[in-house]
Amino acid sequence: MRVYDLILKKRNGGELTREEIDFLISGYVDGTIPDYQIAALTMAVYFQGMTKNETLELTYAMVRSGDTVSLSKIPGIKVDKHSTGGVGDSTTLVLAPLVAAAGVPVAKMSGRGLGHTGGTLDKLESIPGFKVDLSAAEFFQAVREAGAAVISQSGNLVPADKKLYALRDLTATVDSLPLIAASIMSKKLAAGADALLLDVKTGNGAFLKDPEQSFTLAEAMVEIGTGAGKRTVAIITNMDQPLGRAVGNALEMEEAIRILRGEGPADLEELCLILGGHMLLLAQKSSTAESGAAALKELISSGAALEALRRMITTQHGESRVVDDTSLLPRARHSVTVPAGASGFVCRLKAEAVGLGAMMLGAGRITKESKINLAAGVTLLKKVGDRVESGEALALLHTDHEPASSVVEEVRALISEAYACSREATGPPPLVLGYVDQKGVTRLKNL
Ligand code: URA
């Protein structure tokens, strides 16, 4: 087999076979195929797409490139949840203890934030002492003891994705649907859960801004998951404005604690209950997603969910008193207000600008190597549908930079421009746009 011929085949719209895809992926990972040939191949895929079969074979070849995790030592149906990335998306921080409190074991590997979207591991690390690097034995023990553990991905899980993603990032081929689907699903399949819930974000702050593309990606991922024998459901959710009120690592950890106390913002709580209800359904702990959501709401009211978080933090060596006293989380030195320029009702709040602003304050990474400030971020005092008076604070910037510094001024302008107001009140946007499962696509909103 010659790499040149396979690039040519794909460039001309041909369909690669399983053997050909295997040859390309294994050769790339072992270094016998150079970056420039795989760069040409990914560009050919970008323009020609991949058939369902090619996407499935690419996913399997990527899974085979490294280690896989077996969760069979943990009894029960393990359900993994994946978000394609959002702003203020602290759902995993809430859902891990919440569904564990309902008796669903959570053995989860998560990632760090990059760019304007946050990462679960960074948020958890804002808890003093919290360890995300556990050995396999410690991981299983933690799930047995606490019902839930969230750790960093082991070093050799899907090495093909690490190499390919870095290359795609440099060659303008990240936003290819088959490559995204294979990248996400190879990591999910290698992580060993029995069933998968995919939260596919769409809108301004999402990776895919066009809802149609998000539905197409969801369909491709559900097909891969189902093809691999895992029950897989995708929920397409709105990321036009950030979720909740907090954007930034410690701020989001604090907000997750407030949700588990029953004191959190309504949109984030509602999304957590919807996602959690589906996780309970996939784990066969409830007969419908709605009854699952109702059971989870009870676990919040009874305090059982908060206790599950306390156990999870203790088991992962963190300071569990944060559950009662969130002032133990890191706090920024300054908080700076962003005032409203006019009175009215907030009709738009661009999630991407808020994520970018939080990143510029130090909450996120510009490159993988960037050091982050766990305390930095933005609190959104007003969101879509809220009434605001001229001069009233729209948002608070949490920063260790001096309030008069150019970076704070820049972020202040960015967040101010992210808001738009109108004279008429508009309701908050719908949280869920639709579902994809093995039976097909359900759209909740005319697109
Ligand atoms: N997230 C991933 O893990 N991979 C992609 O290709 C895009 C988003």
C-alpha cells in the first residue's frame, strides 16, 4: 500500500477500506507516515467527507492506536456523558455526584479547557488538594467508595487523536464532521463506559455554531456509539448564551455546589436534570428521562446529592469543607463591574465573547502550555430576558490584574459588547433543540 495512492483516492472522492484506514492510522502513530501526508489526507477528508463506514472504521482504528480502559470491575451500568464544549458548562461537576447519589456509578475521564471553553479537570482542581491523576487501582477504589470519580485521561489513551488533533489544529481541518465524530467517539469508546450521553452544543459559544451541523454531528456520533454496541443518545443544547451565571474555574465549582444545595441558577439546574434524567434512563434506573429527572430533583432536595459530592471530594484528596464553605475556593483580588449603557431587557448575550473575556482574565488557556488562574472569571448578573437599568452592573470581572490595566479594560469592553438590550422583553432561549437516538432525530424547535 502506498500513502500517496490513498491520499489520491480520497482526494478524488473514493471510499477508503478498513485495511487502508488502519494502515494510515497505525503508520502515523508509529512515525512511519509523515505529518505532511496526513495533513494532505485530512484536507482531502475535509472536502470529500467520509462515508458512515469510513467514519466508523476511522474511529475503531483510532481506539486501537492505544490503551483501552475496562470498567468491568465496577458493578452496574456505567454511563459516560460528554459535552462538545461550552461556556459556563459545569454540568459534569453537578452530574457526577448527582447520578452517583441515584446509584449509577460514574467512572469518568475528563479534559482540560482550551480556548474560550472550560475544562472539568481545571474546575475540580480549584478545590484545594483535589487530585485528578489517580492510578487505575485508585480510580476503581474511588468509584467503589464514593460512587463517582473524575480523573484525567491516561497517558496512552487514543494517541492517534493527540497527534491528529494537533495536526488538524495547524492545518485548518478541525471543523470536519467525520474527523470530529471519530475524535470524540474514539476517546469515549476507549474509556470503557456501557452507555453514552452526548451533549452536543450549538450556537454562538459552541464549537459548531450552525444547529444543522450540530444535528449532523450528533447523528454521526450516535451511529458510531450504537455501531460499537453502546446505547448512545445525543441531546442538542443551546450555547448562544453561557449556562448559569459563572464562567471561570472556581466560580463554576462554587455554582455547581450551589446547584447541589438547591440554590443554583434555573437554566443550569434544568439542563443538569434533563441530562441526568437521560443518564438514569440509559443506566436502567428509571423508566423515562422525566421520572429520572424528578428522582434527581428529590436527591438535591434531600441533601443526598451534596453528600455524594462531599464523598467524591474526600476520596480524591480534596478539601471537602468547600461543600459548606465556598469561601475556601480561590478568590481573585479584584472584582470590576461592567455597567449597562442603556435601560431595557437583555435580548442577547454572546457566549463566545464571555468565554474569551474569561480566558483573557486568566481562566482559560490560549495554548496547551498556558498557566491558568483558577480564581479568574466572569459573573453574569444579567442574562437574556432580565430587566436592566442604565448604569446597573451587567457583569462582574474577577481578576488579579489591576482594575485599571489594559487587559481588564479590554475585557470590560468585550463583555459590554457581548450584551444587547431591547425595549421589549424576550424570554430566555430554549435550552434543548432536539434529540438523536437509535430511532432517529427529534427536533423540538423549527430550525
Ligand atoms: N473535541 C474533540 O475531542 N475532538 C474534535 O475534533 C473536536 C472537539
